[in-house]
Amino acid sequence: MAATTPRPSEAVRRFTPGERWLHLGFGLLIGVLVVTAGFLYVDPLSQLVGRRALLAQIHFWTGVLLPVPLALAVVLSPAFRADARRLNRFQAWDREWLRRAARLDLSGPSGKFNAGQKLNSAFVLGAAIVMFVTGLMLHFFEPLPDTIRTGATFVHDMFALAVVILGAGHIWMAWNDPEARDGLRTGTVSRSWAASRHPLWDELASTGRGSGEEVTREVSEPHQKER
């Protein structure tokens, strides 16, 4: 009897168009900030450009625009607000994911977002707020004493360095996971990928009852037994 060709995995909706545009817009703004900061503060790069004042203005106004995509998503996208609640809520299995990640094992149980993604989003949001405030302090520096300006410069630079390092890691992980990139490009992923990388989210989504974070006990118990 001839073997039948297996049907392709059913696609699972991971991100809406609004969420994908948010990621793209926020990422582009961060990219412009990093590039202009490099040309402003790294000596070998700063020697390549002659219009430093223009670069400084581009850097400043890009920073001013940074909250805009987030604000639009909060106001206009119910899906983004739902995902923000998921990112803001740590579950029991997130601690298990972190314990495994400390041993360089990223196969721990997770809902729609794993614990690493939750920590990353929390840091990026916090860093964006800190850098936005300190950036305003550095731009409108005249009324501030030298000690405040010096402290704001140090904090701004250290958070910028941390964002660059974290962003490089984020890009590296995305580069090594083509289907995760496709999820942001098309909004959907295969059910097999979701079951492998985010099993709690996928198991519950496949029942039609919502996201993996909404029912904890019945979905997480099989994974607790695997420890």
C-alpha cells in the first residue's frame, strides 16, 4: 500500500498585523538610535561624518518618537494588550524554564512566551523609559547641575550598551530560528513548531479554549512530571 503524504501542520496565529508592525517600527527606531549613537560617540565612526549636529538631531527626535508605536498598539490593538498581560505574568513553569536555561537547555515548558522573552520584554521596556527620560535630561541640560548631567550621561550610556548587547543576542537567536522569524513576517507558525517551542500555549490553543496561560494546572501537570 502506497504511503500517503502527511498533511502540512495547521497554521497557528501568533501575531496580528498590528503587533508585527509594532515590532518592525520599534525595531527600526532602535536601529536608528544605535547607528546614530555609534557615529556620535565611537571615535573611528565619528571621523567618517561631518554633520555631527544633524546626527544629534536625528538621534534626539528618533528617541522622542520611540514611545509612539507602543502607545498606538496599546490604544488600537486588543491582541497587543492581551499579549502584554501574558508577558507581564510569570507562571510556575516560567521558573522551571529559567532553571533549565541556566543549564543552557531552552526546551523548558512555556506558554505563548517563554520566561526569557518575558524578561527581555520587561528589560527593553524599562530601558526605553530610562533612556527616554535621561535623553531629555541630556538635551535640555541647561537648568540641571553638573552632577545630575554626569549621572544622566552615565545611566544613558550604560543602558544603551546593555540594549546593544541584548539586541545582538535577540538577533542571533532569531537568526537561528527561521520559523520564529516567519511568525513575525507572516503572523503564523506551524502547529508542530508551537507544540515544540511553546507547548503550553499550543496545547490549550488547539482545544479552542484560549491561550496556555489561562489554564495552568491541567496543562502544566504533564510537564511537571517530566522533571
